[in-house]
Amino acid sequence: MTTLESYVKGAWVAGSGDQTPLFDPTTEAQIAECGTGGIDMASVVAHARDEGGASLRRVGFAERAGWLRALSAAVHEARPQLIAASATNGGSTRGDAKFDIDGATGTLAYYAKLGASLGDGNFLPDGDGIQLGRTGRFWGQHIRTPRLGAAVHINAFNFPAWGMCEKLACSLLAGVPAISKPGAATAQVAWLTAKAIVDAGVLPEGAFQFLCGGAGDLLDHLGPQDCMAFTGSAATGARLKGHATLVGANVRVSLEADSLNAAILGPDVDDDAETWNLFLANVATDMTLKTGQKCTAVRRILVPADKVDAVVAELSARLGAVAIGNPADEAVRMGPVASPQQFEDVRKGIEALSAHARIACGGPERHGEKGFFFAPTLLVAHDPDAALLHELEVFGPCATILPYSGDAAEAIRLANRGGGGLVASLYSNDRKFTEAVVLGIAPWHGRVWIGSDKVAEQALHPGMVLPMTIHGGPGRAGGGEELGGLFGLELYTQRTALQGDQGFVGRRFGGASAES
Ligand code: NAP
């Protein structure tokens, strides 16, 4: 059995004391353990700030961008080991694993390219200059500079490589050192990714540390220039946001939490439209990719009442055809959920939903004899307004059809009952319906994905998070905004308004690109 180590203060160390077990969800056997007992968290934070931060800020955006490019290549190099570990310590098929790993390398590469365009400086002009006085002599300009603290990155179990690397890309490019903590259940993939990052040998000492296990009293040591970027459940996020030190010291916090993402089928879409097939294909993919363990997976499917029977028949047929089994088998399309805890949570979740909905396919029972397997589970709500259907995120291959009248107003009301979402997908060729729904749901969603006949051939599916557009959402989705090009650097930089002589403020600090 492997003991996974942490990388702190320039060395790999095994934690002492209690260890967290990691499982192979196909065989249910324990395969590894990890823990952070004995690690002095105060000195980890100090090391990041004093060594890592200082070294990162000694160079500018372009040089840090070069490091990101090298990290992308290093993680790509480790792809075969990462794919194998994703199967044994996550239940991921090859396709699922690639979604995570290629997402990680792609995001690092994207920020490398963006960073190269920012020049050699360490500040960014933010917006245009502003005339403040009677004439243009007295001038204003906003700029962004790297904050002087450490970034704590706490990640969820479902994207061990992408979750770590997308946060790292923004943090390092901004010039802020990272202390990265993976979700314990799939920490082996995160550990291998961390090894690739350290072994690449490009980052200055202290720029990246990796805590493989519990966070201990890490958060107690953060201060006003530090930040915490958290990804995980809404319940854990809310608990951490209220941490006394984070509140007392005004530590910046970004939460990426859970979301009952809605897919909305427009009343105009008939079964001979390309959009109909796009809708069915995307919903089936979303429910089964990564065994439904995606924060962006569709959980609520709004279908006009007169189309529910047709959708149930076609979707059930697609879901029933998905090959379930050992993810190492190339013919398999869906593996088990990742851990014993997940298995228990999903089982209980489907049972709870079925008090308000009939099960059209799948169910809460184990699929097969052994392992944490479920069949894809589609439910149809008795009453689309039942509160639980808008509150309970079942983090597995499970979604519920909510029949609605076909009115834009009702679609908006039901979609927004999720209380804040990462992404809502909308399928319609009716521009009036689409516009009404977009404007009605946008305040409650970080991203609205619009599918129509026009984009059916080209559209990437809505579950896919792209580094050039924002990831995050209001309300229960956490209120965070990660990625989105330069938006992704906001957590790590301080915006300051400069006011003074245009000849100095405007020329020295304004402009389209950063200067040294
Ligand atoms: P979780 O149980 O909330 O845990 C998330 C992270 O918080 C883990 O690393 C966990 O560590 C850590 N944690 C728990 N208690 C902590 C504490 N007191 N101090 C510091 N860290 C603490 O979530 P999960 O089960 O890993 O992930 C699934 C959830 O994440 C789902 O709800 C999903 O929707 C959400 N998610 C959201 C996004 C997004 O971008 N919005 C992306 C992926 C997943 P341990 O694992 O060691 O307990």
C-alpha cells in the first residue's frame, strides 16, 4: 500500500498519526493512505509568503507564463500514469481521466499563452484612464498588483488534476505562491500531478506546496494579504467561509460550491430538430461522464409536459446502452462512483428524490455484485415544485425531469429555484423564448449555454469548463468567479485607483498591456 506524502518547505514528507484511507472503487480494496499529522502549518504559510512570493514577484508575467508552459508539458508527460491512477483511485474511464488531465494541461497552457501577452511587468492596467479634474491634467487609472500573501487552494475529489492546476495557473501567473490541498478520496491522482509539477524543476522554491491530507490548523495562520480558493460542497464552503481567522483578518475567499444545474428544453423543439438530438446527447453525456460526479452536471431537466414521454423513452434508451464496469476496460463507458462515502451519499440521495419522483431507469441499488456502481438514474417529478428537487445535489449519475408548461416565465422560475447555479443549458431555436429565458436566469447563473440548430455541429457540451470564460455562480454555487481569462487573476491581485498627473499616471500606468 502506498503512503502519499506532502511537499512542504522543499521536501516530500509523510504525515504522522491518523491516516485517511484511499480505495479502488471497483474492487473496494484500500490502495493508499495519506495524512498531514506533524506538519507545522504556520511554517508552511511563512515559507510560501517569504520564499515563494518573493521569488515569483522578482520576475514578471511573461517569465511566470513560461513556467506554466513547462508545467503543462510536465503534467502531459505524466499522462499515462495519471490515467492509470484515475481508474484505480477514482473509478474514471480513460475518457473521464482525459477530461480531468487534459483539462489541467489545457488550462495551464491557456494561461501560459495569456501571460506571454502581458509583458515583463508586475502590474496590469485595469480599464481606461479617467479624467478627474477640470482638464485632463488630473487623471485616474486603476491598476492591479500581485498581493503579498499566500494562496490556499482547497480542492474537491472529483477533479484531482484539473482542480489543482486551474487554480495554480491563475495564482502563479498573478505572482502568488500556492499551498494546494486535494480532496482526500482521490488524492493519489493529485499526488502524481504534484510530483510532476515539482519534478519539472521550474518553479522557485516555495511557489508550490502540496498538503496531502487534512488541512489541520492551516487556516488559523492566514492574514489580510492571503486568500483561500475553495472548491467543494456548499456545506463545507459555508463552514470554511465563516472561519474566525478568515472573517477577522478579511482573508479573501473564493468559493466554488455545488449547483443543481438545469437543462431547459424549449417548447419549439420537436423530435426532428437537430437541437432535439443535441439536447438528448448532452444530457446523457452530462449524466454519465465522470459517473455524474461533475459540479457542472445537469441535475434538473425542464421538459415541456407534452414532450416528457418522448424524452423519457429516448433518454432511457441512451442511458440503458451505457456500458458500466471496470474503468480500465476500454469498452466501458461509465465506472463506479469514487469512494465508499460517495456510494452511500448517492444511494441515500436517489432514495430521497424518489419520494417526489418516479424512477424511469436506474435506481438506488448497487449495479452488479461488487464495487461502488450505479446504473444511470433518470427520475420524473410528480410535482416540479417539490422543494427537495431544487435543494438536494445527488453527486452521481442521476437527474430528474421536471415537466413544465413550456412558458418562458415558468422555465425561469423553476431554473432559478436552484438558488444559484454554475451553468444552465437552454435548447431552443425560438429567439424570443431564448432571450426571455437568458435574461430571466442570468442573475442566478455564472454561465448560460445556448444550444440551437445553428451551433449543433460545433458546440462543446455545457458540462465543459473553458478557461477563457468564467467558472462559478452565485448563491449556493458559492459566489466565486474562477478562470475567464484575466478575471481569473482577480482573487490574487489588488485593484488600486491611482490619481495624479496624467503625464505620469496615464503614461506610466495606463495602456493596453503591462509595463515593467
Ligand atoms: P467536500 O466534502 O465539501 O470537500 C471539499 C474539500 O474541502 C476537500 O479537500 C476536503 O478535504 C476539504 N475540507 C473539508 N473540511 C475541511 C476543513 N475543515 N478545513 C479545510 N478543508 C476542509 O466536497 P467533495 O466531496 O470533495 O466534492 C464534491 C462537491 O464539490 C460537490 O458538491 C460538487 O458539486 C462540488 N464541486 C464544485 C465545483 C465547482 O467548481 N463549483 C467543482 C467540483 C466539485 P477532505 O477531502 O480531506 O475531507
